[in-house]
Amino acid sequence: MFKSELKRSSVFKNKDIVSPHYIPDILPFRDDQIKEIITNIAPALSGKKIGNLFIYGKTGTGKTSTIRVVLAKMAELIKERTDCESVITTYINCRNHNTKYRIILKHINDFDSHDYVGYSSSFVYDKLMDYIKNKKIALIIVLDEIDLIKDVDEAVYSLTRANDELSSGSVSIIGISNNVMFKQKLDPRTKSSLCERELVFPPYNAGELTKILQDRTAEGFNENCVDDSAIRLASAYAAQESGDARTAILLLLRAGELADENNEIQVVEAHVRDAKKRVEKDILLDMVGTLPEQLQYVLFAVTRLTKYRTQTVLSHNGEDVLYSGEVYGEYYKIAKTQGKNPVSLKWFKQYLDELELYGLIATTLSGKGVRGTTTLIKLGVDASILNTILEPKINM
Ligand code: ADP
Ligand code: MG
């Protein structure tokens, strides 16, 4: 049995390449962004001070891959030249290092073999500053998914303030966010220092996604194992949803797995179609998992009402919608049962905006009616899928 299992052929040549974590050496359609980042950080190599940079764009638009590629190029250059050894770039994913303390600790532990876990925040900060000053380091810190840092204002502020205190060496930050609204939530002071310069990553269109998938297919799948129509369908789905290369790649990956499971030799459109639900759930799981608690409650309120409410309200174009007032009521109840303070209506409106940006809900304004003008809300994703994700997290 083992033998036959091993012998069974697979559509994949190298499955790792068809993973959203894989970073190809060449990134089509990102030349402008690569150039822009290099222009921003290259002066550090000739000893000049560089400013901070804020990069944003939706998930799957290639931000992480692009910065990784640029950092790798830069590391090569630094290795070749002896005159820029003092430039150090670090990459941190703030999912794993989500406080100022952890970020600083991570740097210290990279520089110094002593284990500083447990030391006070100011101690590790001073230690890092000493290190930068004594070795005259130009430190460029990439903070990917910067919005996930809990004390982000404090973190950005103290890392950038460092420059005023340092007599030699410097610290610059490249902050990256999938959340287009993140900037608005920053303290004005932090915002102006982090967002000195900004760079946007736009979504990909279907044609661009097709090219990206074709490249990936050539490397990751065996020859002729993916029908071109399957690639085009995956690109079309992903372009329609969000212009997100990660979704497109995940669709291809799951489609390939389905072909393997069914002992088929080629990935065809039907596999992509079947993969779609699974991928939607994976992506939602990931997205919902990183939402702050209160936003999860608001989303859960919309989900529950969509799923369980019997009376229906129709918007002017005939869609089934919810009143923002009733969603607030449901949210209020949910927050209370979780032992948390519900936010005010004003904040609640901000949360709705944010959920809308993620495509999780869609809002419209009602025409002037009995209740005056009110916001109408509709879930942007499948209620049942969302419910299976949120219900276990939020015990009612
Ligand atoms: P983001 O950080 O913006 O969410 P990623 O850089 O993680 O996006 O990209 C998600 C996936 O899509 C990765 O597998 C990445 O390699 C791939 N990808 C994104 N942009 C491109 C591109 N221009 N060319 C090839 N692959 C890309
Ligand atoms: Mg990323």
C-alpha cells in the first residue's frame, strides 16, 4: 500500500512553489514599486540618512514579496562592498512580534548573544541604542503587517525618536500594512513621521494574475498538468474578488490537490471551481483571525442577524439588508456577553467602514423614509462560512 501510494503520480513538480509563502526571484508588474523602494533606501549605502517609508495595499498585492526581494538584493550588495557594512536591514512580521518590547528584544537578540528576555522595556531600548551608536549602524527596520502591533504609536514613536538621541548611527522604518485605513488610526505625530513617504500597491487585474499563475505553474507543476483554462478561471475569480495574487495561487494549489486526490492527471476548470469554497474559507479564517476583537463582534453581529433574522428588509435595489441600528443592538449584546465594553455609535460607524474596506460587509444609505436616513448593511461574504469561523471563537 505504501509503495503504491508513493508511486502514485502527482500533478505537482514542487508543491512548495505553489504556496502563498513562496517568493519568486522575479516579480512581474512590480518594477515601479521595486524601483521606488530602492530609490528610498539606497542612499543609506553611501552613508546618507534615509527617511521612513509607509507601504500599503490590499492583501496579496505583493508587498511582502517585493520587500523581501529588495532586501535580498541589498544584502548581496552589502556583502560585496566593504564600505557599507554598517547598514543593517531587518525584517519583522508583526504577527509574531506584536509589541514594541518584542520588536526591540528581537533586534537585541540578533545583535547580542546574551538573552535579554525579562529585562525592562527601557533597559532593552537603551541597549539597542548603545549598540547602534557604538557600531555606527544605519538600521533599517521593516515592520510587515505593522497594524498588528498593539502599541504601534508608542513603538513607531520611540524607534523614530531614536534619531534625535543618537550621536552616530540611525534608525529608519519601513512600515507595511494590508489595512488601507490603518494610517487614519495613528496618532498625528506618529503618522507624519512614519508616512513621510508612501507607496501604494494596487490590486492585480485578471491578465496580470494569469501571467503570475503561468510562471508559478511552469515551476511548480509537471508539464501539461494544468490546463490553461483552469489558470484563466483562477485568475478571473481572484481578480473579481480582490485582485489578490494569494487567492489566485491558493486556488491553483487547492485545485491541484483535488486533482491528485481524484487521481487525475490534469488540473481543469472544474477543480478550480471546487477549490473556490475551500479557499474562501481559508482566506476568511486568516482575515478574521487578525481582526481586533471588537471588529470581530461587529462582524459576528452582522453574521448572526443575516443568518437568523426572520423578518426581511429590502433595500431600494431589492437586496436583503440590515439596519445599522439593529446591528448595533446585536453587537452591543455580543460585547456584553463577552464581558467587554461596547464602543460608542461613533466608533461603531468606523468599524463598519473598516469591515467594508476588507470587503466583509457592504453598506448603502437608505432613502429618506420613516426612520430618516440610515445605513443599510449587507454581508459581503458567505454567512454560513463566516458563522462556522466566528461561532467557536465567540461563545454566546
Ligand atoms: P502581500 O504581502 O501584499 O499580502 P505577498 O507578497 O504575500 O502579498 O504575495 C502573495 C502571494 O502572491 C505570494 O505567493 C507572492 O509570491 C505572490 N505574488 C504577489 N505578487 C506577485 C508578482 N508580482 N509576481 C509573482 N508572484 C507574486
Ligand atoms: Mg504581506
